Amino acid sequence: MRILESTRLDYKDVLFQPKRSKLESRRDVEVLRTFTFHNSQRTFKCLPIMASNMDGVGTFAMAKVLQDHKMMTVLRKHYTLDDWTKALGEGINLKYLSVCTGTAAIWDKDAEDYALTKEVLRRWPDIKFITIDVANAYHQNYADFVSKVRDDFPDKVIIAGNVITGEMCEELIIKGADIVKCGIGPGSVCITRTMTGVGVPQFSGVVECADAAHGVGGHIIADGGCTEPGDVSKAFGAGADFVMLGGMLAAHEESELELTEDGKFEFYGMASDTAMGKYGSRKDGYRGAEGKRVLLNNRGPVEPTVIEIIGGVRSTCTYIGAKRIKDMPKCATFVKVNNRVNQVYSKQEA
């Protein structure tokens, strides 16, 4: 047993320190970024904020809004081929989509999730991104599966995860991933940390993972833990290449979910009892929910939320002198804080 003595930090534990800037306006900030990916050798330009592959978030309806801002959507795993056919006839831009698979094919060569992914990519070869999504990517057979997918699709951009330590980022990139999804337990409907006692505070985890991934030519996604636009900026400042959002995009009209009887949207983690009841639980019998279910008020269309998030990132850049999102880490100086905001009127907000 060993204990790492230095305190790890979350987004709430830090603030950017402002500095002189030549930027005159938020409009001077370049929010699009061009990437060249290490293993696929593909080049891609986007605004590097993406929707998570969660029910109610990673939807075709969400993708249709985000693509107008050149933002990606990682689609939820459980769409059928009929769903894909219908949606792609309604103006969805394949460029900003990622198909998503689990790893059931490790144990079952006829598993539906990876078979569906392969069929989707056969029918719509212009989709360039594959996300291999599991809660725990530390299993060695997961890394081997990433290598298999790379062999099957040498020209696709592979997103792998989740992990939250540098050495596993390096491992997955060496095995064939272009982008590693980083975050264990920070999500708004994730209870991994309370169920298992496992995790690393997200800000410090992103700093470590970014440093490791960039050292071997890879990229990372900061996945989870953002509750407000400033957190998205902090993730970029910590070195994240992309930021993935779940809860911040949940409960909007683009969720493709029915409202409950009291006019609320259901939102749940994909390892929750709700999700397992809907899609099936583990076949080994060792069931333990690591997600929870919440009911959220209808937040209306997602477009105003997206505008607010992008506006917050642009404003951060003007405070720290970053001309581009890509420049945020080298322009960032963070201060550790023990009191981030004045709460005197928090209960009187209109």
C-alpha cells in the first residue's frame, strides 16, 4: 500500500489568474481547432466540445444542433440500423458523428454492439470516428480489443476509454487509439467513487493524462465533471484537446426522451439500474450499479445552452490572452482556491 501525499484538484479547486491580453473582443478568439491524429493519420477541424454517448445526450437530434457549431456528437450505443437510416435521411452531417461500441465482442464474437458498428461503417463509410466505450478501460483485454479495432479499421479515428492515469493513456495510444477519454467517476449521474472508492479528481487527472498522451503523439478528452462553462475552459487550460459533456446537455428538447407525468426529463448514468433494466445487466451475475437516475426540469432547446458554453470559453480566452483554444494551456496560470464564488444571495436568485 502507498499513499500519494500531494493533493489532487478538481475544477472547483482552481481559478484562472487573469493577465494582460491583446484580444479586444470575444470574436477575436479562434474556437475551431485542426487536429492530425497519430494512428489514423487523419486531419480533422472542429470546435472541440462534444456530446457524450449517453441516453438523452448522444442523440441524432443533439447532433443536428451541434453540427451547426462544428461540434461532435458521440452517439449512444443502442440505436438500431433502422434508427440510423431514418436519421441520416434528415440532414445529419456524418463528419461530426462517432459511432459507439462496447466490448462484448471480447467474449462473444457474435456480439451485437461491435457487429452493429461494423455494419454502420459499411453502410456509411464517411463516418470517421469510432468510440470504444467502457467504464473501466484498465483491463488488459480492453487494450487488446482497441488493437483489434485498429486492425479492422486502420483509417478511422479511434476514441478509447475511460481512464484517468498517464500510463494507461500511453498504453491505449500505443495499442491504436487516437484519442483517450479521461475521467473515472466525475460525471453528474456517476456513483463509481462512492460505490468503489476509485477515482482521481478531474482537473489533476486531466493535467496528468494530457501530458502523457501528448508525449506519445495522442490526444485526450476530458470526460465528466463540468457543471458550468468555466469548467469547460478549465479542462482546456489543463491540457484537454476535447471536452465531453453529459449533464450540461441533458434535459433539453433534443434528448429524444418522453417527459414524465410531472413534466420532467429522466437522466441516468449508463451503469445505473435504470440503464441495466433497459438494456440488460451483466451476464456474470456480479451486478453493481455505478450510476444513478435523476429527474430534471425541461430546459427547452439546447441551442441557448451551447451558445452560453461557447461564449464562456471565448471570454476565458480574452481574460488569459489566448488567441486560440489550442493556446489555452500555455497561456493558463491557475491559482488554488478554497472559496470560489460569493454565495451570499445564492438562495435569492430569481
